[in-house]
Amino acid sequence: MPNWFRTAMLLPWPLSRLFRVLLAMAVSRDPARIVSMAGTVGVSSVGMFGEGHSGWGLAAMGHSLSLLVGSAAWKPAVVDGQIVPREMLHLTVSFDHDIVDGGPAARFTRRLVELIESGYGLHEGEHAPQEQADSSPAFVS
């Protein structure tokens, strides 16, 4: 958060309210202003508050891509035809479909899941797992 914005939010009530109204008017005229201040990707972690609970979070962030990392919980999963307990991470991925089409969003999400499941980046010098030939890359790692 820029220092000027933090300072404006600390102003007394009538002035901070006026600042918010003026900022909302400026953003409605030029949406690029909010992108320059807030970015295009939002990441939030609420998992520390829901330890042991399952479920997904709903993020009302104004970004093109929002990732909300939830808690990890033990759930039954099928592994090699057997039902075994596994620790599952709840991750909510949401897109602004005015900006991102569904196809690229689905490919990005599938690739993100592949990288998380493989533990990519946990070992030094490790290469990303190869994608299947029938899918187009969502992004290059």
C-alpha cells in the first residue's frame, strides 16, 4: 500500500470519507488507476483461521486473478484404487471473466494444480514436470 494512501486512510472521518469518494470517482473514470495501485493478482491466506476445517473460501478481491489459500484437512482419497487418508489443501482460484477467458483460465488452473501436486520448487535445481502433448501451455515455468 502506498504511503500516501495509508496516510489518507488515517485522516479524521469526514476527510477520509471524502478521500474514498474522490478515489472511487477517479477509478470509475480510469480503471487502470486501481491496477497501478493494487496489481492484477491477489493472494490471500485464510487457512490459519480454519485449521482442520474443510471448505473453500470466497474472495471478493478486485483482481483479474485471485488465489485464496484455505486450510489443510484430512480427507479420504483414492490412490492406486485404494481409499486412503490424505491431507488436502483448499485453494480457491477465481478469475475476472471480463478479462480472462474460461479456456486459458482452466488450463492455468490445471497446470497450477499439477505443479502443486508435484511439489515443484521444493528442491533446488528441479525442473517443472512436462505437460501432456494434447494440452496447450497455460504459462511457461
